[in-house]
Amino acid sequence: MPMTAKQEQAISALRGAYAAFNRGDITAAVEPLDAQIEWVEPREFPGGGTYRGQAEAKAYLTQSWASWAEVHSEPERFIPAGDRIIVFVQARVRSHNSNQWQDVRLADVYTFRHGKAVSMRAFADRQRFVGSESKNSQCRRERPARAPGGTNSAYFQAVCAA
């Protein structure tokens, strides 16, 4: 199914938001967010939980940025699904006083309305995301020909009806 103009705009806004976060510009990173966004981070993440409103999301992202010596969130794939954009992300983080990097592959799911993200839910791993989406009767799972990172058996693409 071809991507709509609204989906292209949402993906462009999210690309800019990830780039802004990576350079530490949290104000620009939250620009695509609705003033009343519901932002949900996994409990296992530092500061994980539910945040309401752009100001709380900005405070969470600021705290998240500061909790690491270095952090980089690279979107690997954007999957449009109706009013949602699913982003497969590779996050690389290094703790303060450490030389070791941690790699995490996660899924961020944004819902857009009127050109702004009204919700964001992060999944600590893609398998958990795919499992939760497969229980939704409006969704189906499709195994991509080649998954992000080249691991065919590890990832599925969740495609949801609008």
C-alpha cells in the first residue's frame, strides 16, 4: 500500500526529532508532539513510566539524555500503519564512568492526529512489541524478506489496519 502524504510528513517529522535528540536538542525533538501527548516508556528504562503532555515528555527526554555519558538513537526503519508510525530503533548508550556500550533494539509506536503525535509507546524489545500487536485482531504479522540488521528469524513487521 502506498504511503500517504500525511504519513510521509509524520515520518519526516520523526526523522528530525530523532536527529535533534541525538544532538541534545530536546526542544526540537519534542516539536512534532501534541501538547497533550501520552508518552509511555518501559518500566525497565531509567525513569520509565507514563508521561502526559509535551512538557512531561520533554522532561523525561532531558533526564534520559543526562542519565548517559553518550546516547544515540538511530531509527532503522519507519513503518506506516494507518495513523500510526512504527519506528524500529537501535539505541546505543554508554554509562557514565564506563567504556562499554550497550545496544538495544526497540520499537517506538507513534499515533498521529492533525499532524502531531498524540501518543508514543516504546517497547524495550521488538519481540514484545510484535507479541502485543499480534493479539490485536486488527493486526496481522508478516515476516519481511530481510529484517533490520539482517536477522530474518528475529523480527516481524506488524501491519495494522487503520
